[in-house]
Amino acid sequence: MSSINSFKKYFTSYLFILPAVLMFAVFSIYPFYKIFALSVFSWDGISTTMKFVGLDQYIHILTKNPNFWTAMGNAAYITVLALIVQNGLALLLALLVNREIKGDNIYRTILFLPPVLSGIVVGLIWKWIYDSNYGILNHFLVRLGWNNLQNFAWLAEVKTSLTAVAVVHMWKGFGYGFIILLAGLQTIPKELYEAAKVDGADAWQQFKYITVPSMISVFSLVSILTVLGTMQIFDLIYSMTRGGPAGHTHVPITRIYEYMANGEFGYSSAMSVIFGLILFAVSIVQLRVSRKMKQYE
Amino acid sequence: MNEARIKKSLINVITHSILIVIAFSCLFPVFWMISSSLKTQNEIFTHMDLIPQHWNFSNYAEVWTKAEFGMYFLNSVMYTVFGVLGVVFISSLAAYGFARLKIPGKNFIFLVLVSTMLLPIPGVFVPLYLLLNKMHLLDTRLGLILCYINGGLAFGIFLLRSFFEELPIEIEEAALIDGASRFGIYWRIALPLARPAIATLVIFNTLSIWNEFLLALVVLQDKGKMPIQRGLMMFQGTHITDYPLLMAGLTIATIPVLVVYLLMQKHIVKGIAAGALKG
């Protein structure tokens, strides 16, 4: 009797988590397994026969596919810029707003606007701003006296396309880091600064000996989010350049999508696994570094 | 004393100058989009002013009907509504189970569910495409909605479980003694109490589903089912230089985001900050 009761009790309890578990099993765990399974086959997605190729596709991607490494390099270039320029700007602004200034709520609202817009919308607005003939950017630059930039195609020139995309990415992203950094700054007890002032510490010393040490985990969080978010950039690239000119703005996800769209399911899966493992390794290293830095404080 | 005051107000001026320049640079592209959407094709090439000469709303009528943005918009509304409902219902149900019920092995299951949130799985759309194909859900609305629901579950369960755990258990125990069913307690007591957390969930999922592009690109081929983000790319592909119409389309796609953001702005900013610092 009691075992029937307990079964009945557990049964209804399991019903609560069943839909979520089913969804996860089908749409998260199975694809996760499948991406590894597919990566060792050469398969076009249609044929009934899949050819087992072992690690051949991995080796090909790593040693014989310059497209993959160019894409990694492009994403890494945007990521390094974002880590330094975007996060530097975010920190500067967070420090400014944290000084109990008037209108901080308005600044917060405006600075967080770009992050809530869609990547496609942002990409297409900026494509219009960058337009070589009628874009407002060239119009403005010509007015400042740069007449040689009159018809300059920022997104179509090999020299500028990647940086032009990176600027838009940073424009869209810095508000996110700003909000997190500001929240982090606000958790530092004010007494620390007051005590330091009494001891005669100037602003730079306060920043170096109070702000930075207290913010290490927040810095590491923001940098991990920046790396993961930037390396996996897709919408902005797709809406602004589609990887062009001549592959100069291709990134890993646009390549993976392209191979998949060409019906190379096994190959694009192998590329996803390699890319995912690299991201995972980088995140682990970032976590380790931040832990080490905390220990030394 | 006087010198210190001058120094302080100088710092204030510099602070506000920097912030105003940055704030302007955040707003300008959005204003430029709206402004261009009100101009004629002729005007955008000749008049580079932020304020249009004539307020020309006909671009909106044209993209809404002729370029079928009405259809894309309604598709997006449908995906967002069903996606958000699915996320809220399934994740609150599971979160209640994890927080309150005796389920053997539930901690392990919870750990597996939430760890998928932390693992970067780029390119998961490749197996997802094949899976939907096998289930005959490729190029269907249901297929895309299921992907969106799944995408919001981990965060939803994580958020709601901690919320349910913090609720006082006494009310639920009293209801249990009064003979209420577990589902009844979840539905009538726990869920209404979780309103603040559910609001957070609704806001974040509304924005992320409305703005989503990559899954919609992979799953859908039929133009009639496409959400507005794909509609924008479709339109841009065929009308490359028709910027006023494109900007009207972009503005239509952005208005719901702006409305949600401006109404819920404090909630969103707080949620991001709290979520990030807790995690």
C-alpha cells in the first residue's frame, strides 16, 4: 500500500519536471551528442549512406583549411579590440557614472539601448551609415575636409571592412559591460574609500588599491562574456558583409553556417566541435587567471 | 576651498561632456534610422539633415503591405507569444518540482540542465536542423517555437527555482493539509507569488525571441512563416538601395523592442546586473 502511494507520489512529482526534461533531452542533449557523432562522418545530409572518416575532417580543418583559421583570426581580432577598447570604455563610463552624478539613470537607460536592439537591425542601420555614396559617415568626413573619402566603401574595402564591423560590434556591446561593471562598483563599500582618503591616498591610488582588487571577479566575468559573445558573432556580419570582401570578415559561425548550407553536415559539425572546444579552453584559462590574481591580492 | 570647488565643478563638466558625447553616439544611429524612414528616396540623397523636410509616413504603409512587413510582424508576434508562454509554463513547472518536491535524482538532473547554459555549443544549429528534419518539423512554425522554448528553459528554471525556494513554505503546507493537489498549489499559490521573477523571464525572452535571427535562418524557408528579422534581410536582399523603405522596416522591427525597453527599463538593467553578479 505504502509503496503504491510513494510511487504515485513520485509519479506526479516527475510529471512536473517531465516536459522540461523531455525538451532538454530532445533539443539540447541529443544535438550535443549528435554534433560529435556527425563530426566523424562525411555526410551531405541527404544520402542514406554516411561515410565514416574518423578524425580526417578534424585534421583537414586544422591543417588544410586556411578559411577556418582566417575566420578564427578575424573573430580574435574583433575580440581583442572589444576586450581593450569596448571594455575600457565601459569601465571608464562606469567609473564616471558611479561618482553620484546627476542624471545617472538617464545615462544608464541610453547606454543600454544598443545592447537591446537586434543584431540585424543594428547591422543594417550601420550599413546605411557606412554607405559609400550616400552614407552619413562619408558626408560628415568630407565636411571635415577628408575629400578623398567621398566614395570610400568602408565595408567593401579589404583594409577597413573588419575594423568597421568591429566598431559596430563594440558600439552594440559596450553598454552591457558598462551595466555589469557599474553594478560591481556599487557593491564596493564606501567606507574603504573614505578610510583611504583619510590616509592621504589620491584618486589613482584608490583605484589601484581598492577598486581593482575588489573588481577582479567582475572583470573576469565581463571578459569571459566578451570573449564568448564576440567569438560567436554572426548577425552583424551576416547583415553587413556576409563575410566579404573576399572572406575578410568571415568568422567561425558564418563559415560553419556556410558549410552546412552547402550540405556538408559532417564537416561543419567537426568545425563546430573544434570551435566549441577552443572557446571552452579559453574560458577555463580566463577563470584560472582570475582565480590566481585573486589569490595574490 | 574655492580652488577645490572649481576643480570639482571642472571634473563635473568633463564627466558630463564625455557622457553626453557617448549618449549621443548611442542615440544617433536610432534617430538616423527613424529620420531616414520618413524621407523620400530623393531626399536621402540630397538632404542629410536629421529632421526630414516633409514627414513622409507613406514608406510605412508601403513596407507594411507591399513588402509584407505586416505578415512578418504578425509572425514575430506569434513566435514571441508562444515562445514566452512555453518558457514560462515549462520552466516554472520544473522549477517548482526542483524546489519543492521529493524527486529521486533531482539534483543531478538539475545540474545537467543548468550546465547546458554554461557550455558554449556553437554550431548546435547543424544537428538541430537534421533533428527537425527527422521530426518533420523543419520549415514549420512549431519547430521554431520549440527551439525558442528550449533556448529559454535553462535560465528560466535556474531563476525560478531559487525564487520558489525563498518563498515561505507554510502557506503551501497549509493548503496541502486542506487537501489541495500539488498542481493546484503550484498553479494557485506558488505561480502568482512568483510574479516578479516571471516578469523578468517574460521581458528577457520577449527581447531575445523577437531579436533572434540565426535559428530562424536555419529552420525556415517559406517566406510566409518568417519572423521580422528574416523579413528585413529578405527585403534588403531585393531592394538594396531603397534605404527609406528599409529604414521604415527597421523601425517597425524596433518599435516593440523600444516599447518593452522603455517600460521595463529599470527591471531589465537590474536583472542584468543582479544576474551577472550572482552567477
